Amino acid sequence: ERTFSELADKLKTAFNKKFLDPQTHTYLGGTQTGYVLALQFGLAPAEQRDALIANLVDDIMVKHNGHLSVGLIGMQWLMQTLTDVGRPDVAWTIATQTTRPSWGYMISKGATTIWERWDYDTRDPGMNSEALLIQAGNLDAWFYQTLAGIRPAAPAFKKILIQPTVVGDLTWVKAHFDSPYGRIVSDWKIEGNQLTMDVTVPVNTTAIIVVPGKNGGTHEVGSGHYHFTSIGPKWN
């Protein structure tokens, strides 16, 4: 273990020496994927992390007007990385775009499956058999992991964390995940200043449920069905 830890530290140092400009807080090429992979895999130096996150957000929200600019590799990590660094609001902005490049743009052009290219309607179709793999990325996982908040707190969901994220103008989420122990459900909705949340925890598991809102609180429970309410004057 010590050998691999030392090797990891050496690789991290070499990676940043080669690709990171510590003065401008940018990785070579200045791409969203470059920032995302370094942040997700622990390559970003601790003292550079906040500035790198700020540059990533600026690239998305300012340079690309709230749009992504990633392909296959970056798409696998973009949305969850934004959540992990504390900016699920930026991920939500990307997810709800209707202009190119975005999933909403595909829908507006009559797409019934994910295109391989963001601009399929203006270019040749490419390898359509790979379409779902390439541009769906982990968006579906982001929906239930971040918006519904369903994540494993122990291997194979023996212990579950349910911690929904309320973002943008979103007022309800209905989601489930079929774990090895059974179906996990996280449904929530906002009406006025009240949030209601219904959760199902499968048998032979336990869960930590974090209910959004000032009086939502954290609850440690066993298997069963649970209903929570919370009041919040400002959700978004």
C-alpha cells in the first residue's frame, strides 16, 4: 500500500508539473474535461482546487453560456463532479438547456434516442450504434444520485444514503433504484414553502436520510416506508 501511495504522489506531481499552470490555474488546453478529470481523480493540488473549480464554472457559465463542451471521456464525469465540488446548480443549468449542445436540443429536433454527436442534425450521423453509450454519459445516474439523492453508504447498498438536492426551478422528483437488496425509492415535491418526501428502504438494509429544509434533519432508519415534511422559506 505504501508503495502504491508513493507512486501515486509521484504521478500526481509529474502530471501537474507537465499540465498545470499554477499562475492561471488552468490545465493545458483549458478544456472542461481537463478540469473535471483532475478534480474527480484527486490530481488537483489542494491549494489550487478552489481556483480550478472557479475556472471550470466560468468556462461553463460564461465562455459557453451555460453549456457543456465535453465528449465521451468528459461526459462520464462532468455532472457528478460538479455536484461533488458543490455546484449542482451548474449541472442543473447544463441538464435543462434546449440550445446546442445539449440533450434538450436533441429532443427539440425530434430525437427519440441520444445522438452520438451533439450536432447530429448538422453533420454526418457517425456510429449510431454507439450513440447511447457516448453522449448519455452518466446523466441517468446523476438524476437518481444527485436529484433524488440515492447513493450507497456501504458496498452493494447494504447501507444507503438518501440526500436529495433541490436546484433551480425543480419542484418534484420521483426516482427509484433497484439495488441487490430491493427497490430504493426517493420521491419529493415542493408546494409553496413545504417539502414532502417519501422514502422506501428495502429489507435487510439501513439508511441515513437527509431531508432538505431548515427543519428537515438527518434520520437513521431501518427498512420500511417513511414520510417526511419540511418547511423552507427559500428552496433555490
